[in-house]
Amino acid sequence: MFTVFAIGAVASAVFTITRKNPVASAMSLVGHFFMLTGLYLTLQAQFVAAVQVLVYAGAIMVLVIFVIMLLNVGTEQQHPQSGGLRTTLGVMMAGLLAVLMGTAILARPTGRVDLPPESLTIGTTEAIGQSLFTTYLFPFEAVSLLLLAALIGSVILAKRHVQEG
């Protein structure tokens, strides 16, 4: 399953950067986020997978689509093609990618293909909550107070702006 999700992640990433329509590109990015969620699940990181779906595939992509629709992107202007530095760098990066992929495919396995037994409990929501509210309780509360102060400050600044206008 890891290989299937990895191939899907690479394919959706390629679709994200090659689509001319920004909405199609954003939808490919949503597909990429779901492929990453599958990768996290194969690595026994359930909490990170849930956060990936809720935060990135949900909230962030709603904002991206909203901005795309708000900007109302028109047709693209064609620029004359020149074989300058951009083409040379593109060919060099493609060659480097081919070398890296060839090295990864032809490399000998290390024998470490299985996850350690404790990895089954490290990424669970229960383990993260236990660690967050015992070991890291003070930093967690400090961050929550910092976010509360930022929220109060932004409300005060917004209210002052409305009263002046």
C-alpha cells in the first residue's frame, strides 16, 4: 500500500504543477493531500493522518479555492520561448532526478523493512495526547496563552479600526 500511495502522491504532485487551470491544479493538490494521508496511515501515524485531512485537505484548500475564485484568474499571456538559463536548469534538474531515482531503485536493501514494534503505539492519538498533557503540558499551555493573546490583540485592533472609520 505504501508504494501505491507513494506513486499516487508523485502523480498528483505532477498534476498539481502541470495543470493550466488553477482550479484543476488545486483539486490535484487535494488529491495529493489524501495520498499523503494514506502514507501516514501506512506508517501507523493516525493522528498526523487525521490532522492532514482536517487541516490541509479541509481548511487550507477551502481558503486556496476561495482565493482562486476571488482573484478570477483570466487567460494566460504567452511569452516568447527562449532556450536560456531556465531550459538549461530544467534539463540539469531532470538529469539529477533521473540519477537519484536510478540510485534509489538499484540500491541494495538494508534489511530494515519492518517498522519497530513500538511504532504501533507512538503515532496514535492516545499516545500523543498522553505525551502532550503530561510531558509537554507547560509548553502546550504557554502556546495556548500566546494564541489567546494574539486573538485578543487582533480583535482590539480590528475594533479600533472600525470605530475610527
